[in-house]
Amino acid sequence: MSPLTRRDFARRSALTGAGVALAGSVGALATAPGALAAPDLDVDAADGHGHGHGHGGPGYGPLVPDPKGLLALPAGFSYRVLTHSGRTRLESGEFTPSNHDGTAAFAGPRGVTLLVNNHELGGPRSKWKHPVPLAEGLVYDPAASGGCTVVEHRRGGEVAEWVGIAGTATNCAGGSTPWGTWLTCEETEDKAGQNGMTKDHGYVFEVDPRDRRANRDPKPLKALGRYAHEAVVVDPRRGHLYLTEDASGPNGLFYRWTPPRGFHHGRGKLRTLADDAGALQAPKCFDSGGRFVDDLSRATRIGTVYGVDWVDVPDRDARTVPVRKQFTTGEVTRARKLEGMWWGDGGAYIVSSYARDESPGARHDGQVWFYHPGRRTLTLKVLLGVNPDPGEDGALDGPDNITVSPYGGLILAEDGDGIQHLFGATERGRTYPIARNELNAGTPEKPSFSEFAGVTFSPDGRTLYASIQSPGILFAITGPWRRRHP
């Protein structure tokens, strides 16, 4: 594919009048203090249905405090705890590991939902009370604490859990594949000999929730690079993989991996690739005037559109220099704290958590970008204003995991300062609360909430799964889901 030249992009922008037409289904959003205030409702909370008689707001109504002190949800919604670190147990008898993170849901046999749940555990195993057990045949590095578990949520409500992969490190987010597997990402750059590790880390691994045998003898997918991986999505049409890097000093990068000619994706096919297969590239962005953009965090106007060229990574395995440091100033475009991604609307939604310490004019508490692979453009779809008081239940900050809702718009997991929410954004960008963490609230003087993570819907769209990362609780949330008002 030929490069998208600055001249071509400028000409296209001039013809459209305002850059390339916005892509995707989610419109502009700029939250401010009070953005999560309850919409006008005519709801009798006591009736427990919360259907919103006659209300015109985008949400499901105000969040109702939870007498159990776990999740506040709108009236008519309920949750069930599927796994709880230190309380529920795996099939093998050990406790559920802690630090739940990225999650995907897959359709299993006879109405079963299979979830693959990352556990973001880094450093030596002695550091954690409940690391991922070293299940025989499923271990990459016996010194590492992290990995994934597979959770079987049966139609009758029964739950079973087992190890999908072990001996990996800091399994943060990841992404599902069109062929029904999970790509789990290590958010670390530890090499053998660092932090007690016996092997190099910072890779992506594939986990099959339906075939336990396929997960034996874990193999890192080195073609996808070694760096502080956050999330990954697959372009089902072109076969490209897009990956985010959560790192700083300098800020991390958004990557594209192009498969080698003649390669066809499928279950276990990525494991067959050579370590240098395909091309790993980083973006070089420019505005409609052809000016180079050094960092996505600079954008503070909803609808900002950048053209994207792709630059080859010199040494994807980072043998001597971390990948993001292999580029000099002006070669690539970085982003502040790249986090979750989700494929939808023909492209990739990409989260950049915040920018408070950048140059003047670039202060915000989060962005969501949309990458359109056909047009090779990035469009700023969501911009979260700076949260002036994270201890108050109002504005949002620090978006992390993301999913596209079957009911329209996006669902985001908050990982910022203070109170933590799951929240939605409609196609026109109106926000509404879905859940609030009431478990680990700290004190009014020093709020200390744990982030939400692993937000994903069941294949039938009836259940929203999400976790409170610490201590590690996976919830199944049900209720009167419906198409949101735009």
C-alpha cells in the first residue's frame, strides 16, 4: 500500500472543507464537572425496574448505592460475582488469582459464555499472595506471576475457572481475534535477569478458550514486537494487527503489524510465524496543512483529523534499545499513556488516558481516537476535560479498557484519580453512568478506588462483564439494556 502523502491529505482536506469525514459511530464528547449528573427521569426506584418512564436522557438513571458495598448500579440492574481473588477457587483447587484486567467473551457450547481474564501481576511470584498457578504444560517462565484464567459462565449461573496460560508478566489488556482466541499482552520490558525473570518478557501470547491443549507450551509471538504492550485488535478484512504501548520517557507508540504475503490467519497460525515475519511499524501523523504531529496528546479539539504514514521498526525485539527509543525526534508520532482498543465500525477505537503535564494547551483527562484503515486517518472522537475534584462523583478521568456496545456507542472503564466508574458515550457523545466502585473507597481526604477493567459484553449482548482490578473481582451485570438515545 502506497504512503498517504501530505500533499494528498491536504488536497483531500481542502475538498471536504474540514479534513476527512468523521468515521465511526461515536460523536463528539467533552465531559465537564457534573457530566455524570443523573438525567431527568420519571422513575420509581422502589419498583426495581428502572425503565425510565418518559425520560429523555441518554442513561439508565441515577446510580443506587449497593447495600453490599461493591457496585452501585441504576435501578433495575443487578450484578453477580463470578470470581473473587482469595475467595473463589479454580478447578485445580487454588484461589482465583488477583489483579483482574483485560477480558473477552466467547460463545461456548449450549449457551455457555467463555471469558478469558488477564491478571496484571508483575515481578517475582513472592510479591503476590495469589499469583496465577503454574499449571503443568501452560508455563512460559516459572519465575513470572501473571497469566490468564478461563472462566466458564454457564446458562444456569454456575461458574468454573481454570488456567489458560501462566508464567507471563503484567498481563494488562489484549484483544480477541476473529477466529475466536484471545491475544494477551505483557505490559513490561523485563529481560531475563531483571526482577527475577528467567526469560525475556514484553510479548503477546495467544490463548484459546475452547481448546486447552492448544495452550500448551506457550510461545511468545515475537513478530509483534517486545515492548510494554497494552492492547491489540485485528482488522478482519486486511489481516493487520494494531497494538498500543503504555510507556513513557519517551511516550509510547501505536503500532501496525502487516502479515507476510500469503499468510492466512486462523487458530494457532500466529505461533507458526518466524520471529521477524511481516512488518512492524509505528505511525507518523500530520495535519491537513502537512505539518508533522509529534504527540496525539496535543489535540484538544473534537473532530481533529490526522493523516497517518507508517514507519518500519528497526529492531522489534528491542535487543539493546527499547522499541520506542529507536526513533529520533520527528520520525514518529507518540501518545500519552496509550491504553485499551476495540475494533468496531470498520476501524480501531484507541484510548489515550490523559495529558496533564504536557505543553500548555494540551491538558485533558483522556482521549478516544478512531483509526480508519482505508483512509489511514486518526480522528479524535472523545475528549475528557480535566477533572477538578476526583474525590467527587462527577466528572470522569483516565479512560482505560473500552468496548463498543451492541446498544450503540462506547462503554469505557475508568482508571483515573478518585471515584471510578463504568460509563457510556452515545453516538452523539452524551455520557451516562453504568456503575460505580463502592468497594475500596478510601477516605474523603484520600480516596483510593481501584480501577475498573475488562469491560466486554456477552456474545448475546445480555450481560456486561467487568472487573474491579484490586483485589480482583469479575462481575456479570444484567438489566434492562436498550438502545441509547443519541
